[in-house]
Amino acid sequence: MKYNFKKIEKKWQDFWQKYKVFQADFNPSRKKYYCLEMFPYPSGRIHMGHVRNYTIGDVIARYKCMCGFNVLHPMGFDAFGQPAENAAIKNKTHPGIWTNKCIEWMKKELMRMGFSYDWQREISTCKDDYYKWNQWIFLKMFEKGLAYKKASSVNWCPSCETTLANEEVVQGGCWRCNTAVVQKELEQWFLKITQYSEELLVDLKELTQWPPRVIAMQENWIGRSYGVEIYFRLEPNGKIISVFTTRVDTIFGATYIVLAPEHPLVKEIIKNKPQEKQVLAFIEKVSKETKVVRTSEDVKKEGMFTGAYAINPVNQEKIPIWVADYVLMEYGTGAIMAVPTHDQRDFLFAKEHNLAMRIVIQNKESSLELSKMDQAYEGDGIQVNSGQFDGISNTEAKEKIAAWMEEKQIGRKVTHWRLRDWLISRQKYWGTPIPIIYCDKCGILAMPYDELPVKLPKKAEFTGEGGSPLSKVKSFVQVKCHKCKGRARRDTDTMATFIDSSWYFLRFCSPKFKDAPFDKQEVKYWMPVDQYIGGIEHAILHLLYSRFFTKFLRDLGMLSFNEPFQKLLTQGMVLKEGEVMSKSKGNIVDPDEIIKKYGADTLRLFILFAAPPEAELDWNERGMEGAWRFLTRVWRMVIEVKNCKNTTSAGMDSLTKKMHQTIKKVSSDMEGGFKFNTAISSIMELVNEIYQAKERNLGAKEIKEAIETTVKLLAAFTPHISEEMWLVLGHKDSIFKSGWPSYNEEFAKEKTIDLVIQVNSRNRSRIEIPVGISEEEIHKLVLNDERTKQWIKDSPVKKFIIVPNKLVNILI
RNA sequence: GCCGAAGUGGUGGAAUGGCAGACACGCCGGUCUCAAAAACCGGUGUCUUUACGGACAUGUGGGUUCGACUCCCACCUUCGGCACCA
């Protein structure tokens, strides 16, 4: 009987569906396990990255299922988004039609991989029974003042013709199309994620099961820094200029102030000064530069004197005010105090423009001299030229100066955050309409909850130009104010699609619930997600937003936990010849073709065996051949044994021992961080041993036992062939109902040891000894060994080190 | 610059401080065959030795230890995040 993967895989995929083997039922009496993979954007075809992501998740889900957990393993589609709209423009169709077609395709491909999803729970975020709850959550945030509209300078992608969140700007470019992002003055909706800055940062400590690099990236992104805001006064009118510094210990060394060109005070202080014209020209010039240019390393810092002066509040010194492009309006207060001696950037700028310098921190090791300094001294030291603070260490001075300034009301301690509020308005059609109306009389109004969802109008024009498509749909825009019954209009933007994925893991717990985004009881049972699996590209975006939503919903009293994802596994990328697979490089391997050629089980096995899940994986068709060879080898073994009817005990203790050792090893690889590659390699070892035993006695009961165990151990990795082999071996029900095999510690134990003998820490010999003999006996046996004797000769033994069950080291 | 991850045979990759290179790919040899493929068995880090064996080997240099891929210190390289961040 040949291994016919096509037939077998189809058969078991149908079986799992028909008998709802992986349907998850709410049942608080059972221990739950929620295994979730990041749901895909329905682009049409799955790629190797999806295959890897979902295979890893599937192994975990199936393993936990065999271990007796009530496993929730859902799948859905992140179905709103720009590609659908672009496709609609190109093909003159509707984004919904394109999206549904893609979902159908992708679902089929996912089915062909044999993933154990509970398809009863499938969700698509573009359906109104899903996005209705986006609107609901938005309105809750609006109620609490966490959703607000604000005019400000925002990121704009000229190619996508829409605004972008800070998180969507990658190195100055649009995350989607890489076009240079420009700033635009617009009135837009924001979510106040900064209200949770502190908690989002501090709670990262709870996430001990997340990869350190994801934690580090989020920490960087949130970016907390402690410092002092200092109030300088304008000379002569006394107006306040606030500057932010993390080095308040250097305040006595501030020799000038620099304002960002966009700083609102600039225009005022240059008025009627000889510098006015020049400075205005400079501001004009800077405003035309894109952020990428302005912040690039190699561009020289430019600036000029404004003609105005300020008073340093700590020593009443009158210092000049400059304006320069290296100070950014969006960070701190848009103004800095410059301390050239202790800040490298200020140092270079002061040298260039011949500005004053003063040392205020003295280096303990080698005394600084102004005339000899060729760079700023940014290290620690002792305060000098700092009035009453002279002589104390600068770390101590930081505290003391800040306290003193607070007392004198010339400054205050502040915590500064890098994280900005989340801009969510998008000038696109294929998204969730923002449930807000504007009434001339009543102003900005939230839609009443009972009028949700605000549905997307089916008909709209997709031209790809001229702002939000919704703004041109009159029947959508024009609306009656529900308060005054007068004329009003709807908001015509849609929400950023990252909103959709910020709470979908909650919806999966009760996907059809009608009274709220989710059923509190069911969420209480299933959440938090025990294991989340996805790509590193979401380290900030999706994972940060989801954490924010979770905290918000908790504060609404709807959730009772702080963090949505207990454990996170970020799978490595799939490469080909060391390069990322991409259309432009033309090096894409289509999973569908591989499945046709080798079957899903072989593909799964290769992906799991070739590298640990977190590491990068280099695609290699040779490796596929290897996986195929192994599966057919196991298959033949099962068929042969099946044909051998009368099995009797043949005293094959070493095979039984290997079997128990293998169960132990695979179990610990699964529990200790999903080391699938080594788990599979130990199953391969067991199979090799069965083959050798088979040569001697095919009818042995021990062989049949070892084979059954092999099939069970393989089941989570290669489910279809395992089900079939389980059936061939005479079992009636699904192998996933058969339980995870257990091992007996006694049987797994070795009876003898190959004891390594080292002389002066070098391997010199080895002897076989029984387990559990005394140290004296080991001593005697070792010193009787001929080869050991030759190495020792007549030298006296200085030390005799015994490492139990492993080796001895004789020092001479 | 700050933060994070990684560096082991021809290749992918294994090794709670205790035999470095498990398992697999590739390659070489054998069995079977008229032959080939498949399958099965065996060999395979480098140098050296007829052989037994020996020496050298986990990015580099130090250290701790009887013993270091593993722990500590310094550095190099690669990848990733943040950054004119005050």
C-alpha cells in the first residue's frame, strides 16, 4: 500500500470538518488553552510566511488538544484595507467583491494545509456585525474623552492619499508604499493612547514570556525620559520660554537658547529687529524640507541669531536666543538650552558660530580645560561654576537643583514621552465609518448606540483621486441631526484598519454575540490568549494597539486582566538563498505547488524540522525531499507491522527504553519552548532504532508499541498521515482523542553508562559501568583500565573528580 | 550613539558548566539489480599517522573553573529597533 498523500489529506480534512473534531465549546469545568495566530489580510494567496506561522500555531493547538486541554484555535480575516480599494480602482469593481473572493481562496488554501481551526468561529472584520463594535468602542472612547478631534500637523502619504499614524511611518516613509511622508495641517480623529503611556511601559515587565526584542522595541517606542522643564524669561518683556532638559545639572553652563523654526515665539521676538528678514527666510527654507532630509545625519546643522535675549533663571545671566533646524518642535517644548561643554551637538554648533562656553561639570580623572576641549564632556563629575551647588557630584546635583528650582518656581520636574496619540482618520472607503455627525447647531455629535452600525454605503466611486470616496456619496453624507432634527452631515473618513485587529481576539470568544463586542463570561473563560504567534513586523503597531484596547476595555469594567497575550512567539522569516521572498525578486515559492507535489504533511514537517520556530528559515527543496523520505519510511514501517498479525513479547528492552526516552524528550521539547526541530529529530532517532529492531524480529510486541508511540508523537506535526496510520494500526477514533503518550521514568533509565575517563581534563579512555555503583567501585574500575593506566603511568593522582553518570577526571 | 538578537563542519542546525557537531541535507562506499532509480546498511570537522593514536577546532583576545559553545570582562562582524530626543 503506497502512501497516497492526496487521498489521505483530503479524507482527513473532510473528517475533521464533518465530525467537528476541533470545535471549541465554552465549558468552564475544563481547563482551557487559547492558541492564536495573527489573522491574515486576505490578499488572495497564502505565502510561505503564512504557512510557517499557521503551522507553528497548529502544532501547538493539536499538541495541547492531545494533552487534554479545551483548545480554542480560531481563524478569521483582517478584511478591511487599502489593497482591496486599489484593486477595485484598477478592476472597476467593488472592494467587497474582491475581498470576498480573496477570503474564499485563502480559506481553501488554509484548509489544504490541514489546520485545526474551529471554522464555526470565523470572523471577517469587513462585515457590519463586526465593525459595528469598532464603532461602539470608538463611541465609548469618545464618551470618556479618549477619542477626540484635533487640528494639527499630521503625517500624509501623497501616494496613498491618506493620513498615517506615527507607527505607520517607517524611516520617514509610508509603511505600505515607502513614499516619503509629508506633514499636512488637518483636523483629524485621535485616540488618546498616551493616557496609558505609563502603564503600557510598566506592564511590559509582566510579559516575561515575550521575546526580549519585542519588549525592547516597545520600550523604545514609548520612550520615557525624566527631566526638568525650565522657565527662561524673555528680555526685556519677561515672557516665559520653557525648555526641556534631562541634564538640569548643566543649567549653569547654558550659554544660549535655541528655538525650533516652527516655535510660536520666534516671529514675535524678531519683530522690528535687524535680523527679522533673514530669520524669516531661514524658517521658510526649513519648512520646505521633508523630515527625512532634515533629520539625516550628513546634513549640517544650520541656524542663526534672532537678535533677542533671555535670562537664565538660576544666575540671571543674559544669553542670546538662536533658531536652528536641529531643534524639533514636536519633541519636548520645541526649545532647548544649549550647554556646549557637555553636549556634543551644542559643542559643534557653538564652535561653528563662535558661541560662549563654560565648564560646569569637572571630570574627576582628568581635569577639563576649555581651551583644550575638542569635544563635549558628557560623563559624570563634580559641579563647578554652579553657585551654591559647587563641589557636589552631578548625579546628586540633578536631584538638588530640580528640587530647588521647583521651590523657587523657576522650573518643574516632568516626565516626557515619545509616544504620541494615535491618529485614526483615513481618507479611504474600505474601512469602518466613523460614527460621528456634524450639526451646524449642535456641533459634533456621537451617533446613538442603537443606531449602530453606521453602514458603509454599497455604492461609491473609486477613482483613486480627490479625498474620501464617502464624501461624494450624498445619501451617506446628508443626515438628520438626531437632536435638533436639522440638517447635519456625517464624518466621511474611515477608521485605521489597525482598530479592527486591536480586539479581534476578544470577538473570537463569542463571535456571534449580539449585545456587546463580546460575551463577558466567555471572554473570562478563554482570555487571555495563552499563546500568540505572528511576525516581528507587528512588534509595535498591532501589539501596542491591542494592549491599549485591552487596558481601555478593562477600565470600562468589561475585562479583568491587564494584558491580552500571555506568551508571544515571533516566528522567523522564510528566506530563499538568504534573501526575503518577494515578488520583485522573483524568488517566491508557492505553497500550493509544494502541497501538490509533496502534500501538506511533508511541507509542515520540513518547515518545523529545518529551523527552530523563532529563527530564520532558508527554503531548500532538498530538505523537502528529506522530510518526504522520512514520512514514507514511517509509512512503510506501519504497513509492514500491520501485516504481521501475531505479535509476542521478544524481550527488546533497549527499544522500549528508547521509546520512553523519546516520549520524555519530545514532551520536554514541547513544554520547554516549542523546540519542534529537536523534537522531530528525536522521533527520527526512534524510527531508526525501530528499523534496526525490525531486522531482528518483526513480530515483536515491543515494535508495535514503539510504532504506535511514534505515530502519536508525530500527530501534531503531520496530522493527516498520522490519522491514517492510526487507523491502519486498528484504532477507530481520531488520534487527537487518544491522549498524549506518557512515559515511565524507570523504563527510560539507562542500565549501564559509557563512562568517559579524562586524564588532566583530556579524554583518554572510556569504560562501560553499571548504573548506581559506589564511588569506590568506580575508582577501582577506572584505575584498572589499561589505557588509563598508560596515561597515568607512575604519576601520583592529585585529584579524582567524579561527575555522576557522565565522566571522571583524574588530575596527575 | 542607545537598546535588542545572533556568530558552531561543505549546508540547515544539536549540545541543565561535563564525550562539540545529535538529527537531517550533500558527498563517498556497500547490498539489491542485467542496469538504473527507489530502498536498506556503513563512512564523512580539519591536520597528522600504514595503523593504534595524536594535535587542532564553536567570531577575536583575556578571565573564572579539574573542565567553557555554555559563566564573567573587553573587542570584532552581521541583522533588527530607536535617534539632530535636548
